[in-house]
Amino acid sequence: MDLGIAGRKALLCGASRGLGKACALALAREGVAVTIAARTPATLEQAAQDIRDQVPVGAGGSVSWVAADITTEAGRDAILAACPEPDILLNNADGPLPGDFRDWRRDDWIAALDAMMLGPIEMIRRTVDGMMERRFGRIVNIVSRSVKIAQPELGLSNGARSGLVGFVAGISRQTVVHNVTINNLLPGIFDSDAQRRHIRGMIDDVGDRFEQVWHARAAANPARRYGDPEELGAYFAFLCSSKAGFITGQNLLIDGGSYPGTY
């Protein structure tokens, strides 16, 4: 399928590894000019080279990167200076380590909100009007299935990501008339560094116990495996395509069937 986005410009926050990097690769393969943003220059440089290595010469888009922190005004300024008029925006952020809400204080909550709710909302605020004026825009937030299946140890993520989802539910109905869609991807378990970090945050050691938990989580999924990040990247690319203009305000699970509900 021709996704109709060759030549478009994309700004992907949190795209130096894992699911964000897979999204950047999927767009580059479609001929999109991709700018990836995260906090660590070395990781970004490696990610950009990895993407270039996997995109056939002459068949894909360009890849550039910017090191900046989306939770700060200066960071957002730097990111938008690198890609001032994106047609596509990805918001993606690591969640905090698992924990007990009794141990969290106000600063912990503010940090979670800055990373997973307020930072993404600011990026939307600063890009959506230009998208509407140009009559094309695709905004996708990678959140988590925890907004539908709350996980007790992920209270910071449950709360902050749900705030972003609630915000999107309103604004996405206002922008779609201008061919600007806003959707949320809700990943389940994926074979990624973030998943490994999550498991290590729940156990006391990282030896045999880690391997037991890792394999048990895959066995408990109806698909009996972890998701491949490129599967999410492909889904993301379709949501960014010219064919997806009638999809907005949706919370789209990609979890191997682990969500138990009918709706």
C-alpha cells in the first residue's frame, strides 16, 4: 500500500530506541524526512545510523536527530528548531519504575506529569495549528495498555498517561475537520529495553528470576510471545498515512489480545 506520505516531515520524540525508534524506521522507509529527539546524543546518533542502514539508498527519507529534554521549555524549543513545521508528531516517553504510591511525593508526580502528559500536550499545542493551516497532520501518542488495564505498581504511569488520553479525547474531535488526526497507541508487552527495565524494577535480582518472569509474561499472553517493535512501527505508519484521515480520538491496543474485554 502506498501510504501517501513520502516527502512529509516527521518529528518523533522519544525515538532513540525501542518502540519510538521502530516508528522512525517505518516512516523513513515510506520516504518521510524524519527527525528523532531524545536526551542522549550517543544513543540518538547510533539510532539514526541504524535507521539509515536499514533504508535502501534512494528509496527512503532522511534522518536527523536532536538531543533535548521534552519536559523543559528549552528542550521543546530545541526540538522544534530542528523540525519547525512537522506534518507528523510522535510523543513517546519512558514510564517511571514500578513502585508503591505510598513512597511517591509531589515531586515524583510532577516529574511523571511533565514526561507523560504536560510535555506531550505542549508539543501538540505548538504544532497542531500549523498542521491545520496546511490541511494535513498526524499526531500519535504512545501511551500504555495500563490506561485500560491499570497495573498497581505503575500508579504514576496510570495517572499521567490517562490525563493525556483524556485531553486527546476532546481536542481530536476539533482538529479532524482540518485533516489533522490525534490518536493513542496502547502497547502491551514488547521485546524492548523498556520491558526489561520494567521487569527489573519489580524483582530483587536480575539473574534466573529475571528470566523466569520474562518467559512467564510471554507465556501468559494469548499470542504466547512479546510483540516485535516493528509491528508497532507499521501500525504507527498507517495511522500517519493519507489513508487514515477518518481515524481520530482512538485508543488503539496492540497487545497480542491480552486485554480481556469485548469493547
